[in-house]
Amino acid sequence: MRAAMANAEVDDDVLCYDPTALRLETEMARLTGKEAALFVPSGTMGNLISVLVHCEIRGSEVILGDNSHIHIYENGGISTIGGVHPRTVKNNKDGTMDIDLIEAAIRDPKFDICFPISRLICLENTHANCGGKCLPVEYIDRVGDLAKKHGLKLHIDGARIFNASVALGVPVHRLVQAADSVSVCLSKGLGAPVGSVIVGSKAFISRAKILRKTLGGGMRQVGVLCAAALVAVQDNIGKLKGDHKKAKSLAEGLNEIKGLNVDVSSVETNIVFFDILEGANITAPKLSENLKEHGILVLPESSSRIRLVVHYQISETDVQYTLSCIQKAVMGVPDENGVK
């Protein structure tokens, strides 16, 4: 990736001249089966642009999961910047929302004088807070049909859409066929240093480019970043299956440690959540700090819950090392440096 970045052919992407950015966008449009694509600095910006394009009128409403990334982790940007109202529907444990609950959340146009106007439904695939669960294509198609029935658009936060594609054995273009737009992160499991791509119709991307500039996402010789992203797409999608296998191995090992609990059957991709059971002599923040001292970075979700994510640079040896460090920390066994 660093070699590709150093040798990237670049030009002014704000004026649509950067050849490496164009190659990346063309490839991502092809892979997702959409007309056009646009490189953006982050998934948060990609989701924000997508929502704002679909909800041009301030006071519009988007229907999305109560446990979704857009709703929880993106600073409320759709509201503070776009004036878009979020109407949440409960996420099930598998990341889906009940179809009947989505339909019930769609506002009746007869009462526009009182309510925001429903314009968009957002899904997330894989669903991060639900443990990297994959939304199946049949479900996405049903939500797409529902959106069309009511004249709404469908956006998919596909930060890890390639993980879902590999786990389900469904090509990405088929998985997102029902969506009007998709944001795809290149800097998570695919390993690029920066960036996401949003895809959709030519008209959608044309409007998205204007919003990207408004939000400060026009970056001139961006081919330096897109070159790394192209390597990620070309070389690392094929490695995701191995990430999923290592995540499952990690989950199985964690479940054998007394004081911890993992629902191994729920691990479908590269994300593993585990719970520290009541009575254990350690908390999630304390365990997190202990692991950091051993070169292992994890994310405590609460006082008793931790998230682990596997990527292609994590080896099976790294998995076993991590399990050993966690077991020693939970048991209170000091290491060779006296660290418990």
C-alpha cells in the first residue's frame, strides 16, 4: 500500500481529474452494481452525505435502527447539519428491524402538517453493535420493496459489506441490489489507511459531490489515498474469510475461560463481543488496560463487556497470545514483569 501511494498518479480530484480516484470509483461502482461512486474521507461523512442527498428538505425523516451506527456514533450529524429527524425502530439481535415495525414507522402523508415527512430507510450490514451480524439478501430485498411501496429511498451503511458478502456467500452487487445508495468503508477489515466510498445512481453521486465539497471533503490529489484503497480492494477481500475463521477461534477460546461468556454461535464475521460474568475479579476497563500493556488493543463497551475485532494482520498466533493474556488477567496471574 505504501508503495502504491508513493507511485500514485494524481491530479485535482475536486475538478474530477485525479486518475487514481477515478479508477477506484469505477471499480467500486462495478463491484456494487451501481452507476457511479465517490471517494469520501470517512464512513461518517459517507453516511451523512447519503442521508442528506435523499432528504433534501429540512424536517425530513429517516427510519433507522435504534442500535445503528448512524444513530449512535455519528454525532447526530443528520440532525445537527442536515435538519433530518431520526425515527428509530428497535434492532433485533441479528441486526434486522421487524418489517411491520418499519412500515408502522412510516408517516401517513395525510398528516404532513403535524409530522416530518418519511423519505428514507437505513440499514447496516454487517451490524456492528449486534456483533457483526449479516443481514441476508432476502431481508434487504423485502425492505427495498417496502421502501418502493411507500415512495421512500433505501440507504445501506455497508461499512463491512464485504464481510457480509463473504460470510453469506452472496456477491456484493446482489446484496445491495435493492439499495438506492451504499457507503462502503475501505479502512476497516480491508485495511486501507483512510476512506470510504459511496455508490448509487449518477444523479445521486452528482449531488453527493456537491455535498462532499460543502462538508470539506474535497481533497485535491486524493489519488495518494485511493491508491492504497485500490490495493485493499484488490488484495484483501480474499482474506476476509480467514478473519472470520480467526474470530470464531477467538470466541471459542474466550468461552473456555472461567468468568467469561461468549455466544459463539452469534459470531458470523470478524467482530467478537464477550461478557465478564458477575463475581469475576476484573472489570472491562481494567482488563482493557491490562491488555494494552501487552500490546493488545480492545474496546470496552461497558463495565462488563468488551469488543474485539480481527483483521488480516492478526495471525492465529496473535489470537492464541491474546487468549493467554486474557486468561492470565482474569485469573490474576502476574506475567514475567509482575503485571496482573
